[in-house]
Amino acid sequence: MTPSTTTAVMPIERLTQILAAYGASPQRWPEHERAAAESLRARILAAGSPQERAMLAEALREADGLDDVLSGLSAEVPDAAVARLTAALAFPPAHAPKRSWTVFGLVHAVLRPSAAFAATMAALGIVLGLSVDPAYSSGDGSDYTVAQTADASPADALLDGLSLDGNDLNSNGDAAP
Amino acid sequence: MLRAVDVGQVASRVAQRPTGRMQDASDEELVALIGGGDRRAYHVLVERHGRRVLGLARRMTRNLAEAEDISQDAFLRVWQKAAEWQPRGARFTTWLYRVVVNLCIDRRRKPSFAPIEAAGDPADSRPDAEQTLVAVERDRHVKAALDALPERQRAALVLSYYEGLSNVEAAGALELSVSALESLLVRARRALRQELQGRGVETATKEEP
């Protein structure tokens, strides 16, 4: 949230703090304090006490001097570099971006009990000597099952096998209660 | 499903504008579309912010090749994480700058990292280039002094001074409170001044205002 503009009289200590942090250019000063700071600077330069003037002059000299040194440093970005970046990103990875955490959380909530059930059933299957297709097992106990496909990398399978409606899990048959 | 509805609404909103152009969409609208896998929105976002991201990364690393790598990584993260991004009142650019700054800091911590631009430009030996030589020498010192700053101090200075971010935006990019950012900036400028003075570079104007 943007703070409201400060209209109260600013103490000189705050002005020197602003100069020390943001430099001498008002455009870099905090927006909500800019008007008050500029007003105070003008007042001190025009009619401040000798002590105030000396204090402000010192802060301004330091801030302005460092700004001057920094401003001399050019860091132009070559057009060629921008073109290279644009070209390099012309074809982002083929998979779709990951689903939102909102959807993920929904899947998490829907599949979690079933995954636990599947793990229990798998363990029971081993005990009873039954054959369990590994494609239907949640394996590491993760919150969703991953359908193994012959031509997909594990990462692709992870992304592509993430069911939004739980159909994958249900299609596994064995896991459905 | 929720995301699909959101993306559809955003796409419809963008299309219904008088121009109907993707280029007129806000960053946040583009990110929502990218979350739905829209490559055209992605290209618009890259074109819109590519130069600035490169500039920030270059100032942080002082190595153009590294800056290009970091910028690519940052935009790939945008592609991968767009569907997860929740504005919560924050601007997209604040998040983007945070990604870039963190990537720069991570990269600089690697032992193999070397800011090749630290060596500066080759000296020009022509007699009429004396003034240029002075400026080049001063820039070399400034670059070295910036490089000597702790990472977070340099990031604060680059975001605030060079990138022109407001204090609120810079604080957001660095995941700091505004007052903590301000303290960081004061320390950064003080340290930079001391470093430059140690190198014989004048850092205070001579005339009183």
C-alpha cells in the first residue's frame, strides 16, 4: 500500500537521512515525503540557521557528489543482446506451464486419501502375493499418481500425468476405493 | 479449472479493448495468459522487459554473457511459474526483479564467476584522448568499487539508483521492509564513498549549494 503524502513539517535529520539513502535527486526520494523534503530544503537554503545550512550543505555535497560519480557509469544494453535474448526465448519448453497452486491444492485434497489407500492396497498386494502394476502406484508417497508412458521423460510424465479431475487415478482401477 | 476460467476472462478482456492488441495488455494480464500457455503473451512480455532485465543483470554482474544467461533463466522461470504467480497487490515487475537479483547473487557466489568487464576498456594512447582516459579510469574505479560492495547493498543501489524503482518497489524486489531498504542504501552509499575515496576518486562536490 502506498503511504499517504506527508504534510507535517519534516525534521532536518529526516531530510539528511533521505539524502544519505536516495541521493540528491528528488525524483528518487520516497514519493510520500518528497514534497515535504523539497519544501524543507528550500526553506533551509533560503532562511535556515547557520547550523541548519551547514548540516544540509554537507549532506547535499556528499549525496550530489556520489550521484555524479554513479551517473557517469554507462551500462547500455546492446541491441544485439536484446535480439539474442528474444530469439533464445522464442520457443519456450514444450510443456504447458505448471498449474496454479490453487488447482494443485485441489488435486492434493482429492487424491491424497486415494493415494494413501493405494499404498495400503499395494502393501497388502505384496503380502498376498498379488501382482501390482507399478504405473498405478504412487511410489514415493507423493500426493498424486504419475502415469508412466514409454515416450515421456520423468519430468514430462510428472507434468502430463497430473490429473486435474482425478480421472487418471480412477482409470487405474485398482486405486479407486 | 479455476485457472482456465481466469485465463479465458483475461483473454476476452484483452480482445475486447478498442485496439484488441496483446501489446496493450498489462503485465499482470500477460502473466495470466502465459499461465494458460499463451506463447504470444510470453513474447510480448519478453519484448517489453527484456532490455531492462538485461540491464539489471549486467549492472549486477558486470558481465554481458552472464547477464544474458541470467535473463534467459529469469524469463524461463516466468514461463514455468506464471500459473502459480499470485499478484496479491504486488506488481509483476517486482517479482521479476526479485528473480533476477536472486539469480545474479547465486551466480556471483559460484567460484567460477568472473566479471570480465572489471578489467575495463583498453587504454587509448592517443594524445587527444586524455580526457577520455580520465573518464575511463574513473569508470574503472567506480565499477570496481561497486563490485566490492556486498551483494545486497549493490542490489539495493542498482535497483534504486539505476533502475529507478521506488523505495516500495525496490524493497519488494529485495523482500525487505522499506526502512530496511533505506538502511541498506545508506550503508551502500557510505561504503561506496569510502571505497572510492580509497581509490582517490572525488565523491563530494566542491561548491556549496
